[in-house]
Amino acid sequence: MSDTAPLKTPCDFHQHLAELDKAGLLVRVDRPINKDTELQPLVRWQFVGGVPEDQRRAFLFTNVIDGKGRRYDMPVAIGVFASSPQIYARGMGQKVEDIGAAWVNAIKNPIAPIVVEKPACQEVVITGDDLRKPGGGLAALPVPVSTPGFDSAPYLTATLCVTRDPESGIQNMGTYRAALKATDRLVVRMVARVGGAGGWVHWLKYRERKQLMPISIVLGASPVVFFTGPQKLPVDMDEMAVAGGLGGEAIRMTKCVTNDLNVPADAEIVVEGFIDPSTLEPEAPFGESNGYVALEAYNMPMQVTAITHRKYAVFSAIISQVTPSESSVVKKVAYEPMFLNHLQSTLGIKGVKRVVMHEPLSNLRPVIFVQFARDTVRTEVWRAMQGAATLRADCGKIVIAVSEDIDPESTDAVFWSMAYRSTPSEDVQIINYRRGVQGSQYGPKTAESTLLIDATQKYPMAPLALPGKAYMEHARSLWEELKLPALSPKGPWHGYTLGDWTETWERFAKRTIVGEWEANGLETIKRRREDLNPETPTAKHEKL
Ligand SMILES: Cc1cc2nc3c(=O)[nH]c(=O)nc-3n(C[C@H](O)[C@H](O)[C@H](O)COP(=O)(O)O)c2cc1C
């Protein structure tokens, strides 16, 4: 399939893999690969090996073995949801540039799910002793080790953990990591603090009621369903209805076999069970999405009561840890439009053009760049920076405002803007009291502050000293004609005006490119002065 082929939203995980394959975005690996030591490190190279983002691929491993030499029939898919924005967009059936609008539209126009019988996800049902026999239950799934050398267990990573509010009856779904502990036991980690996991909010209620909390972990669903897991939606919003809105049709749901939760009927695998909220069990170390190893902490043990799956199920995992990673791409494409929508629509700040969350190494949340139209008034720039710093407790520790000619995806350009367009004593504010960024929660310091930097252009500046766009474009075709080394231009690659430029200088420049520079000399000789010091700007004394 070419990139111009019509896009459609895959209705299930298998169809998504087939679409990726047709688009040349899926690498199939048929040689034996050890899931405990080789699988994640191999895919990691595409994030740390200098591979351009648009050349990252999804991977399907069809011949998976483990550290004991055991062979698994079930293939492992990894990087299939969001190795790159292009792969994410395929999963949504959208163009990359339309991802943000698709989210906003789905939240405004959800489509309620429907319930179906005889679901594909229950073609095989494993319960009772079969869950406990050696090599059975969870041990029969080819669960990769994410960070060999540091992780304490294989982890379920591409999860959709479904729980239900015991008061409202509304289900929530979140992507939470889950450590394998026994063939029928996991420990699930849900962020347990203000603004934390929806599942944790439910857990608090079950603990209060002294009741077991039903939980089902979905592995491998249509991408629109998967994408709603890591998206931060209000806790009482039905994520399946938003997923329906994303895909344009109702998600087919079904009742679990051993608890009363509803899960996507077309899922690949579902792990059903209960969490006993009266007890906690040590979990981790595990390499986390913030780029550090999460150290051991007490988290929620889940007793598995059933594993159901399709007859030919594919196990899916996500590659996370140090950014960029699949986990940061999945958040970046979803969070940035949310921030933009908040600043433009909720706060009504019209001058905001883009919001970019810094991805390499820093993991999106701490550093946010906000780009503004050139004439945005200063007070609105500050209101937007405050909005970006406060929308979420864990995002926006450092917010930097730039003007529209600065590419916020380029840290070089942002530093350039800070160097020439901000005066630290006027354009920097430090605001006390904010929560520590994720990754520092195990360190001694948990509270932090916010740094806001207005690096926008505040007054007219002289043009950027590169040849004008037309000359650079023409020169590029000459460059290519001469078969010189391939170019991959990084902005800025041509000069442009920044407000401090006059008709006189424009006339001089125009004459100069047609060899008429002597005419400029005839003009300037008439403007000679005897009363001034060298380097006095002419614009101070003449109307140009
Ligand atoms: C790959 C990946 C792993 C994640 N792991 C966890 C986790 O272990 N625990 C957690 O609470 N949130 C985790 N998150 C973040 C949540 O999925 C995210 O905050 C989501 O919005 C939670 O949904 P909820 O608000 O419905 O709980 C992870 C996200 C991704 C993309």
C-alpha cells in the first residue's frame, strides 16, 4: 500500500498488523529471539541508534524462545502502536497532522459501545488448575523482559486495565504495568497520588468497602481502543465511547468469564481476576517510562481467575523506558493537542500556535514549549505559560515561550531564541510549590518549582543573516545537479525579516542582486554627515 492509499481505522489488532505490513511499516523476524534478553534490546536500537523517526518500524517476532530455551507458539508484536507518529496515525486511520483534531472530535462525539455474545477473545478459556500448572497460566504467555539487567520480572506493558467504580458503576481503563509473580498472580502498579490512576481511585473505594476489586487486563485490541488507555481522560468518562468516537463505530464489548467487567470482544488476550485491597506486595525494580529504573515499592497483587484469548492470538508489548520510546510517542501525539486545545479554546488565548513537549531523554512532561503568533501581547504569553504549567500536576515544570519563526521541535532553535530574545531579569519567573516530576519520587526531594521563560520576540529585530529563501531554493537545485552529498536541512536555512527593515535597505538589496550596487553608492554619498561618530545608526537620524 502506498502512503496515498485511503486510510481506514483497523477494526481489530490483527487487521492493524495487516495494514502495517501492507504499508511496509512492519518488520517480521522469523529467526529465534530470546524474549528475556534479546527482544527489547533489539527493538531499542531504533530509538537509540540514530534511526530517523519516520524510519522506525513495528516488529513481529514469530519464533520466540525464553531464557530456559522454551519455545512459544504465540508471536510477540512490539512497537506496533506508536513507534512513530506515522504508525500511531495508521492505527487511528488518520493522517499524522489530523491526530489532534480526531481526539478533540472523539471526546466531543463519543459513540456508546455495544455488548455481543460469543466473543473472539474467549475462543480459548483457561481457568482453575490449568492456570496453576507449571508453565501454564501467565507462564504460557511470551512476556518479554523490558530492561534486561535491571527488571525483576517479565512485565505486561501494553495493558488496558479495566476496573469499575463501585459507586457509579462506570468502568475505567488505564495502561498500568503488571509484574509476573506466579502462573496465576501479578502485581499491578497504579499511580497512587493526586491526579493518579483511575484504577487507584477505584481501589480506594473497594478498600473502604472491604471488597475484592474485579480487574481485567486486556492485551492487544484495536489501536483506537488501546490509545484511550494512556490518554488522560476524565475518570468518569467512558473510554470505550471515546474509542468508538475515534474509530467512527461502536466498540463491541463482552462480559468477562470470571468477573462482571466488560472488555473489548475482539481483543487478543484478556487476563481476568481480582485485587484484594487489604494487602500489598513488593513490585519492581522495573525500567520506567520516565527513563529511570523504578525501585521496589508495595503495589497491588492481582489473583488471576481466567486467561482468555483468541485461537491465534498475538501477544503485544510496548517499548518504554528512556525516551524517545513507543510510550513517549503514544503520549506526545495525544497530549500535545490536549494542551493546545486547553490554551486556545478553554483559556481563549488566540495567539498560541503550537504546544510541543520535549521528548528526547526528558520524557515529555517536564519541559513544554509554547509557540506564539508574532504580535501576541505579552500578558497573553504569560497567561498561556501559566496555563501550560498548571493544566496537569505532572507536566510543565519548565515552560518556554517562543515566537512563530522558532521551531519548538528543535532545541537548538529554542536555545537560540533564549540567547537573543530573553532577558533573564525580566523574562524569567520561578514559581514555588509544585509536585516533583515523575522519576524523582523515589529520591529525597519530592517538591519542586516551576520555571517560566518568555523567549518570544518582543521588538523589531534585524533580519536573519542567511540568503533569502528564493536564492537558497535555487542553490539547492544547483547542489543536487552537482550531485553533492544529500542534504537534510534543519531550520533556519534561509534568511527572513524580523521587523527592523526599511524600504531603502530593501531597494539596496534588490539592486545588489542585479549588479546595480553603484546606484546605492550614488544615494549614500548624498547622505554623508560630519557631525556624528562612527557606527551611529542611520535610522536614528533619517527616515529610511
Ligand atoms: C506504556 C505506558 C505505561 C504506563 N504505565 C503506568 C503504570 O504502570 N501505572 C500508572 O498508573 N500509569 C501508567 N501509565 C500512564 C497511564 O496509562 C495514564 O496516566 C493514563 O491516562 C491512566 O488512565 P486513567 O487516568 O484512566 O487511570 C502508563 C502509560 C504508558 C503509555
